[in-house]
Amino acid sequence: MTLILLAISLTIAACVIAYNLAIYALPVMAAITSAQYAWGAGGGVLMSGVAAAGAALLSIALVFVVLGFARNPVLRFIALALFAVPAVIAGYALVYGITKNAIDSSLARNLLGGIGGLVIGVSAIVNLNALGESVFSR
């Protein structure tokens, strides 16, 4: 019983941390992917870093442009969902990794991971929507 309560409290603490970092999941994923592609194509360390920084900034700029100029709610939701999918995956993996050694039931781990992933994904959508509207409201 103590381990289950410990797992739940660590999950809540990790979700609070992930709640604040959820909007950075897509830029980090884009940066890592482009750095690996540039490295595999024969670019050096410096060029891979430049490609990673460019891809991260481009992914952020693309979503901000869509949020700033698109008035269609479906298009805005698609842009926010594109940003939230890596956050959901990262949230699921985070919660599943924390509870892996504390909870024996795989069904409970998957359900808890799914709930954590959904909470972090929704928080990414909410945080990014607020951030996108505050950038273009000036």
C-alpha cells in the first residue's frame, strides 16, 4: 500500500513538472530528429547543432503563425494537437517509467500512464493556446 501511495505522489509531482515543460516536447523532438538527420548526412557537430536549433525554432514559429493568423478553430486545434501529441507520448512514458517498479499490475500502469499522458497533453494545449494568444495580443 505504501508503494502505491508513493507511486501516486511521485506521479503527481512528475505531472506538475511535466505540466510546465509540456510545450517544449515538439521543439525538442524536432531538434533531435534534425540533428540526427544532419549527422547521418555527413554534417559535423556544429552543423548538426545549427540544424537542430533551426528545426526547433521553425516548429515554434509555425505554430505561433497558425495560432496568430488563423481564425478557423479547427485549424487552430490541429496546430495545437500537433504540438500536444509529443507531449502526450512523453507524459505517458514519464508516468509509466515512474510506476514501473512500484505497481505490479500492467493494466494499472497503462491506465495511470494514459491518464498522465492525457493530462500533460491537455496542459500543453492550454499553455500553448494562452502563450500564442498573448504573443499576438500586443
